[in-house]
Amino acid sequence: MSEVLIEANLAERMNIIRLARPEKKNALSAAMYEALCDALDAGERDISTRVHVLFGSGGVFSAGNDISDFVTESGEFDAARAGDGFQSVMRFLRLLPMLRKPVVAGVDGLAVGVGTTVLFHCDLVFASHRAIFSTPFTDLGLVPEAGSSLLAPRRLGYARAFELLVLGEAFSAQRMLEAGLLNAVTEPEVVEEMALAAARRLADKPATAVAMSRSLLRGDLAQLGERIEAEVRVFKERLRSEEAQGAFKAFLNRRS
């Protein structure tokens, strides 16, 4: 039997999706991206489902991309491996702005890289007080992804977006609440129930009114789609750079 990496449950008009790889801090592999996309697609198609809900597991939301997906054990970029993995990543990145139904997230513990940038696509985000948000892209010789180079300055302001995405400063839950990405900060044991309560409220509202209101708030998504594609082009180039190669090797050495 294949390992279950994403748990999805269509219940109470909600599509509850949980990252289920706690032993790897829910780092996203190509297989997880595929399973995540399949779960989101299922929720979009299901006429009774009104809202998507995202959770982590094991006291961690996500440690970001699984670097081993596109490098060898020596830290060298593996073009063949990355090529396959990138198809799954691209499917996910292109799907995010196209979701028609609201997305609610409950975040506990680490939210690294895409674990943070995915939240810019969520409509409501609740976090525990021990949640930590960080995007160490430049430390790895890489660049922001998931449209965050466009969405973060809009949501946080340029100075805080630069601090998060380029300086790589970790944001506490309280600071992220003050910056405007979070709706509330609470205790770890109740963060999921808070997210579910908000999702149930959304599910109880007239679906068409919610969808139309959400569309008006989000505005024209063409620029976001273009930015996602631009980020991916640069990200691919950076994977082959000397800076990234050195950073991957250093990361793997620290992990060893």
C-alpha cells in the first residue's frame, strides 16, 4: 500500500485536507502536491462542498518543499528528478488562484516556504500562538513562489514583505496577525476548531453570494497568474545556480 501523505474528508459541506507527513514536518514532496491537487479538485467538483479547510499535523503546518525532491544526496541539482517534481508543483501553483470556493487554514507550529506562501491564497487564516512563519528562499539561493512576490507586498506592505521574503526574517503569529495575514491567534489545542467554526459559518451562507463577493474582493487574477509563471521561470534558473548548489549542500550536511 502507498503511504498516505494527504488526508482528505468531504464532510459537513467542507473539504477538510490535512498534510499527513509529520515525521518529515509535512515537507511537501511531488507525491504530496499531486494528492493535494486531487483533494482540492475533488472539493471543487463536489456540489455539496462549500469551503476548503487546510491543516497540518504533529504540531507542524509545513516545513515547505522537500529539497530531496530535486537534489542528489551530494546536493547537486538533479534535472530529471526536478523535472518530474516541477510538474506537480506547477499543477498546484496554477490551481491555487483558480479555486472558486473559499479556503480556510488552521496553522500550528512551523509554516516554512510554501507553508507560508500558500496562506496568501487563503480567505481566512487562524494560527496558534506558537506558529512561526518563514520563507528562507534567498538563503537557499532561490526566489519567492506561489505569487507571493505580488501578494505579500499587497497584504503586508513592501517593507514587511521584503523582510519576510528576502531578508528571511521569521514572523511570530502575533506579528503576522498585526501585519494582516491572520484573522486570529489562539491556543494550539483550539486553533483547528476555530478554523472549522469559521468554515461552517461560510458553508451556511448562500453559496452564490459568497462566491460573487469573494470574486469581487480578489479582483482580476490575470496579473497573479502571470506573476506565478514568472516566479517559476526564475526559480528553475536559480536551482541550477552555484548559489543554490552550495546552499543545498550546506543544508544536506546540516541535516546529516
